Amino acid sequence: METTRVQRRWLQRPEGANWGDFGDDDQLGSLNHIGAEQVRAAALEIRSGERFCLSLPLDYPGGQVLAAHRKPPTLQSTLRKGVPYFNYGFAAEDPSFDDVGSDDVVTLSTQYSTQWDSLAHIGYRFDADGDGLPESCFYNGYRAGRDITPPEQRRDDPAMPLGVDTFAARPVQGRGVLVDLEHHLGRGSRTVGLSELQEVMRLDGVEVRRGDILCIHTGFADELLRMERLPDSTRVSTMCAALDGADERLLAWITSSGLAAIAADNFAVERIDPQSGQRCGCLLPLHRHCLFKRGIPLGELWYLTELATWLRRQRRSAFMLTAPPLRLRGAVGSPVTPVATV
């Protein structure tokens, strides 16, 4: 366990964590690696000016097979003067008006489809204050119940530390680098550790720089599109590659590479394996390393197949990526419409 000087919220931080490295009150984590120099370098990757939408339609995957607690979005008209405000004729209010208006409202789970996880999405029990008793906390020592509170307790002011809106206020934009696991490994179930990841990168000449956003193409989101909002419960748990979050060498490489963020087109970036999780003391070891220890945002269910196909034809792997979340104060996740410009 690594011990350091007294900080605002913690006396000791987890081994391998970067808490405090960007300031006692930092809420951006490894996104701090993206500065003006990195954005300029990303802009140099634009050669053709072609753009790719990296989001699924937000009503995909469909149903609740991937996560029973997340429901598909529901869209409906707002009400104006007690009636649906859709194809609404303003003549109902004044016969001299010819205007026709429509308005709607959506109810959605912020992490149902293509999304960013905020640094408040996953925390862990850790003895941050050094009293011998672990407490539930998040990146940079923000404490559950004191700093990180449910929205029902924040009705007067929805703001919260580590909210996903911090990624919008300083917009997520930088150099994206794609690793095409699907091309080399197919769409069967594969759990990928550092050795396999680096071999794919070597074969494709992929270079990762400090401040890059690593995008991992497995074909998972493309398979979901083919299922047309009727995902097969057996198939979704037995298809495509995912990272091995229990691979300590992989986690060490993520740290040393200086990645700003990781996004994948699969469900959780890493393979969720309760048996493996029992051995390392957590269900989501890559989430623990990235969100909790290092402040590395994770993107899930991105749609990367069209971009991956184009990049391979051009023998490229890097592009400019623009991917700010909704500026929804205090949310722990957000839908996102990432744009790759090549």
C-alpha cells in the first residue's frame, strides 16, 4: 500500500493509484493527459475529412437482456395546455397563428446504449483514511454518502463531484487509436490479455501515445444491430472479444501507456467473470483499475465497425475523436455520440 502526505479526502491511496497527482480536488483523472498539444496532434490525423458516427441508435440493444436494471428509452410528446404538443396548431390559441409545433420528452437509462462511464460509476471499499476500516469511496478519495450521493438527495442542486458533466465542460476530444481485435480474432468469445492485445497492435502497426483514447473493435455492437432490438440472451454472453481485467500485466501497461480513456464496442470493455473476480476480490478488476485507481473513463457499446473497415482499407489506425457526453450535472453516466474524423 502506498502512503503519502495528508490530502483533503484521504491519508493513503490504493497501490498503483494516481490520486492527488493532478490535484487534491481533481475530477478529470487521466483526461488531464489531453492538452492542447494532444488536440493539435489529433487534428493532424484528419486527411480526408470523412466522418463516422460511433454511436448505436440509443434504443439499442433492445429489451433488458444486457442489464436487467436498465430500460430502453421511452419517447413521448410533451403537453401544452393539457394536450399533446405534437403537430400542434397554434391556431388553437389564436386563429391568426399558422404555426405548427412539436416537442417531446425522453426517459432513458444514461448507460443503456452507447455511453461514457463517469468516475462515479464504480467505486470500491478501501481504507482511505487509515483507520483500519475500509469505506466506500471513488476516484481521488471522494466518499460514498458524503460526496457521492443519489440524485434523490440532490433535488435542489443536482451537481455532484465526479459527475459525467465534467467530461463535457472540458470536452473529450483528442487522438483516437483503434485496435481491431475482430479482424484478427473473429467474433467468437475471447478473453484478451496483454500478450494478445500487443500482438494485434504489432501486426497492424498501432502506435499508442500518452493522451490517446484507445478504441477496441470486437464486432459486438455490429452483432447487436443485426439482432434488431431483439438480442439473443445466449448469444450476447458468448460472442466477441473482451479484455482480461484480471491480467495484471495488462493493467500495468494501461498505466504506463498514459492512456486518457478506453472505449470498446462491447458491453463492459472487460470480460465479466464472477469466478475470476472472486480470485482478485472484485467483479470488475479493469473498472477498479481504470475508474477507481487511475481516473480513466470507460466507453461502452460504441459502434466501431464502419470506422474499423475504413481504417483497415487505408492502412491507418489513428483519427481525431470528438466525444463529449451530455452536460447533465451529477450524472454517473451519459449517452454519447462520438464522431471520428479521418
